[in-house]
Amino acid sequence: MFMPSSPPRVGHHPLGLLGRFAATPCLLEPYRHPPSIERVCSCLYKLLHVRLEFERQADREDRTLTEAEQPRLWILSPSASKRLRSGFNLREDLPQWGPGIYFWGEFERAAIVAINQLPVTPDTLWLRLLGKGPTQKQAIQDVLALPTPNPWRNSALELLTTWKISIEIIPQPDEEEQKFAMALSQAYLEWKEKTIQQGIQQGIQQGIQQGIQQGSQQGSQNVRLEMAQTALKMRFGSLDEQLAAIVTPLAQMPSEDYTRLVLQLHALSREALLARFRAESRGQKV
């Protein structure tokens, strides 16, 4: 559920089609694989439930909901079969929204977005990243091709890097996940290089060669810290005080030990992981 903090923007939105979706209250339902008929019905049920809550709130405030306040449902799917579209009697609205977006009737206020059918334009980039296969691979390349000062580029690279790390700590990723991780490699390398360069720049600003070397080392350490933190969050959901305390020791491990431990996280309980670092802090070999 997304609630915009400001009135709808008139004209082009910097986030393109995604920005248009989020210009009014909406439910965003992203799917990695095309949803079944039952899942689509579940999405529609949730929309009706939310609409009823909105109406009740308006009644309590003794007012009528405006058009801009009415919630919409956007189901984001890698594709949408002809059977699914015909079974729900979905139709495109090409003049208003272009290809790839299939709507229920006016009163339902819902649509399925077939991401693989969206035109390959800057306007659809942030939705195409949620596609699959060639669609998603092209979108990743489009992100990398954005101008370096672009404010969305760096955020996207960080999120894609996090995605790559989360795949790599899966015990047995399937072929699709492995291919996707490879497609993310260039995004990861660019993000890593940017982080290292930031450290170098800090050293340059100090005006001494030693600062440059330390900056490079600091940049590499920053990469390690962020990867370690992300890996722990993916494994345990959140970082409490004890887990946060081992982020730095984990990042400072020798490269071989660090990589091995990150890849073993899926098999370690929280208690076993903490016990390992407690033992190492006492100088014991684990």
C-alpha cells in the first residue's frame, strides 16, 4: 500500500510510468512469476477491502472521497497470458497508458501490468527492472547507461547489488537465479568501484599520498561492511545489538574466510554465529 505525501504531479513524472502509478493511493502487487487466477482474485479482494476502509474513514469525517483519493490496484507481472486477460475481460487503454497495461472496468480501478510488453523507453525503466529474462537484463543495461549524476542511478545500483548478494547466499540457487546474478555482476562492479573511488577521493582531499592509499583501503572496507550487513539482514531479517556488533569483525576477516562464512550463513543459526565470534574474540580457533 502506497500513499503519496503530495498532490498528484501534473505532466511527466521523473520516475516515469511508476511515478504515474504512485501519484495516487495504490496497492502495488509485484510478482516474480505470473500470478495464478487465484492470486489475482486475492489482489482484487484486498483492493475491495482497502476501498471499504477508505469509505468508512470518509464517512466518519462526513465527506466524500475525491477521484484522486480513490485507491488503485496495480498487479506487476513478468507477463500476462491471453487466457488470463480474456478470462478477466481486461482491455488496454493505449491513448492514456500505452501497451502492456490491461485494465478491468472503470469502477474496479485495477490493472495488470505485463512487464515484458512495455515499450523499451526511459519511462518504463523502473518497472522493467522487475521483469524477467531478457526484459530485466535490458533494463539493467539501461540503468548502467544512465548519466553518472542521475540521482536514481546510484540508488538502483545499490539495490541491484543487494539483490545480487541475497541470491549468492541462497544455498542452491536455480538456473534462473544464477543467470540473473550474472546479469547483476556489472551493476555490482560499478557500485563497488564507485565506493572505492569515494574513499580515494577522501584521501586526495587530505592532500597526501598516504591519504590516497588509505582512502582506497577505506573504500574497499566500506564495500565489505555493506555486504556483511546486507548478508546478515537477509539471513536473520534484522540486526539486533548483538548481530550489529559482529558486522565489523566479519568484514575484517581474511578474504577467503570472509567469503566462506558469508556463503555458509544459510546453515548457521544466530546462536552458532555469535558463539563463533565470541570464541574468536577470546583467541580460540573455531
